[in-house]
Amino acid sequence: MTEKTEDIVKASKLSLLIIGGILFPLTTKAHCPLCTAGAGILAVIAISLGVPALIISTLLGGFALAMGLWLAKFIKKKYIRYQDPLFAGAIYFLTVLPLWPILKEYKILYAPFLGFDKYTEKVPVDIYLMGVIVGAIILASSPYLSRKISSLIQRQIIPFQGISITLVLLVIIPLLINFFFLI
């Protein structure tokens, strides 16, 4: 296949995905089908523009968890124990899982540090799952990192330090993983 033919095939697949997302948004079965379909369409467009899939999935994972934690605070009455974390987890999974079939991509993780035997140096991983997990971990740990930096220096370094640290980590960590560990 020539390069021009491949570009035409990519464009037609993207067009079908966008049309399918507009006509059948309820097939995602998420808490907000329109939001999930919109996030999926934007992610596919970003990947087609050349943004690494690991960065996109890390951002999706971080923002899905942030949305879940934010929405969990709106329910004032507590019906069950651990209601807020359970609700946040449900929102996270209902945002992340419907996009998995669309955005899954496999790469080889070069991991000689695992050290089991000579065959485990190169492990196939799903970039999307890895990214959404890394994004959730970054989002959950960045407030603690911001507080630790503030306590060491005894003040905030910049305005909106917590948000800045979160966004920078959500972009830099997947770039480092992509550069150093993925083949």
C-alpha cells in the first residue's frame, strides 16, 4: 500500500469513528455517553495528529479520576461506607473502560530491571491501560507532592502550584516512559 492510500484509509476510519460517535453515543454505556464519546473522538484525533498514545491515555486517566473525585463531593448524604471513593472509582471506570477498545495499542516495554530471566526483558503492554493507570496514580499523588514541596520551602513556589505540578507530571512522566522504556 502506498503512503497516500494509507492516509486515505486513516482519514476514512477517522470519519467513520466520528460519525459513529455522533449517531450512537449511547453504546459507550458510561455515566455520560456524550462526554465519553467526545473524549474518545478527541483522543483519536490527537493520536492521528501525532500525539503519543501514552500521553493521551495518561491525561484521560488523570482527568477521569479528577472528575470522579469532584462529582463524589456533590452527594452530601452518605448512604454507604466509603461512598465517595466507590463513586469516584465508578466514574473513573465508566469513563476509562468504554474507550479501551477504541484506543488500545500495544508496544514493547523494555524492562531489564525486572530480572526474572532473559525472556522478561521485553514485555508487551497495552499503552492505553498503562497510561490510564499512571494518570490516576499521578493525580492521586500530586497533592501530597505539592504539600511536601510547600512544607520544605515553607511557602508555595508559584500560584496554583498543585494544578501546575499535576499537569506537568501528567505530560512529563509519560514522555519519559515513552522515551526510555518503550520500543
